[in-house]
Amino acid sequence: MPDTDTQFWFAAATEEFLPSEMLEQARAAEAAGFDGTTASDHWAPWFPEGRGSSAWAFLGAAGQHTTGPLGTSVTPLVHHYHPGVVAQFFMGLEDLCPGRVFLGAGSGEALNEVPLGFDWPSVSDQQDRLEQALDAITRLWDGETVTVDAGWFRLKEAKLYSRAKSRPKLYVSAFGEHAVEIAAKYGDGLWTLGDPEQAPAIVERWKEERGKLGRDTGEIIFQSGFHLGPDEKAAIESSRKWKPTQLPEVYTDDIHDPADMVRMADEQMSDEEFAHEGFLVGDDPGEHVDRLREMLELGPTVVCLQGIGDADPLGSIRRYGEEVLPALRGARV
């Protein structure tokens, strides 16, 4: 049996909804039984008709309307966010919501950087910048006075003058071997896609790297998107625009135009492949339960489910609370 103590977090989609809509969904998700609240953190969406809502604005409000873990899924640390500002914001959020806050961090995508006038670096440079940013953030959180010149950002005798009683948690996104090494060094947990084919190798490498460092396993967080609608066709039609998120190249290459991403995705996969092999989209709660059980067999401590699709998103959340989460928690005491 899967570990039914696994938490299920709801992720609000900055790429599809306004902050006010995200807040309404977060409140509905907590009422439906989700254990935590997160938000994607992107400047631009994956599709031309999308949104570009501020995750940080949403989190400040969500912290006052929810009670569980709270953070980003995930914040890009490559260029457009200065690491010192990231450290300051999440430490401030921790003071407002003590014991609940985490920074989900990763190298992001070109859609976060190029529209703001920054060049998109090579994969090796992305990983170097992620590591440099994480080092600075954790040192600031620990109360150090930090001077560093990383080229793409600088700190000069910087310190956090306002610090919460406890520091936020840090969960690092990783999909490849070197990224896992960085995550194991700095993170309190691993954040990766809940793909039953790819995740096992990533999780095994994470455990190996943590063992080398003499650290416990920490959190293992799987992410996927979901939409459970009353009608299969409508569920897929409202969610198919998310297909670009299934293309590996959008996470590594300079691909930042939403229309180009949608065109590439339509060329490479069908709507049905996206809905039933990529994300969790459709009208059958049993299929959602079965596929989530496959993820649970891999031993995550958290499954983070991002609400996608604008065909009755609140209804999708409500159905998860009524028909999916109880089936997965059948053995929970």
C-alpha cells in the first residue's frame, strides 16, 4: 500500500488565473482537504491567452486564508530575481506565517528571463547560477553578513535586518544528476515531476547524495497538473493549452514565445497523450486515483497538484475533495 500519510498540496496557476481567482481556489482547496498551498512563479505563461500573475502577491494573501504549508512551485533563481530580495521576501513571509513557509527554487525557464531583457544562459550556467543563489540565500537566512560577486548578481556586506524566529524551508527542483547534487547540498527537500518513469532514478540519486553528505532524506515532492471535470471533452479542451509544459526543451533552451511553445507541443503530442500520460485531466476520478497511486508507490512525502483548465476550476477542486483524496487516504487514521 502507498504511504497514506503523504500530504497533498494545491498549486495555484499564475499562468492561467488572476491572483484573486487563485486565492478563491486556494480557499476552496483547503476546504476540500488539501494540506498545503503553493503557486507557480513565472513572468510569462506557456500559451498566448494566459496570465502572468504575481506569485508573491498571492502568497501574502493566501497566508491569511489558509493554514498549511505555503510557498512557491517553484521560484526561478537564474537572473531576474536578485537572491537577496528572494531571501528577504521569504523570511518576511515566514514571520507572518511561522512554521509554514518554504521557498521552492529552481533554474526556471526562458519565459521568465528573456521578456525582461535578460539573455538565457546555457544549462551549465543555469545550474551554476542556481547554486550561487542558493548559497547566498541560505547564508542570509542563517544571519551571516554576505559579500559576494557572482557576476550576474552582487552582495556587499548584506544581511537580513529582519529575521523570523525560524527560517523558511528550502525545496530545490531537480530533473538531472548535477541539479540533484545541488538540491541535496542546499535543500531540505527535492522537488521533481511525478513521472513514474523518470522519478525513480531522480529519487534514488537524491538519496545517494544525501547519504554522502550525512543528511536525512528530507522531503520528496512530486508535482503534476490536474483537472477533473464533469465532461471529458470539456476537461481536455480547457486544459490542452498546458501541453508545452511536457516538452523537455522548454526547460533548457531559449524558447520563450508562448505561441511557439504551443505550436511545438501540438506537433509533438496529441491532446489525449497530454491528458492521460502527462497531466491528470479527464472526467473519471478512478483514473486520477489509479495514476496518483502509481506516484505514491515511489514514496513521496508530498504530492503537489496544480489546478489547470478554466472549465469550472472550483468544481474540479471540489471533486478532488469528494472523490479522489478520500480514496487515496483510505488507510489514514
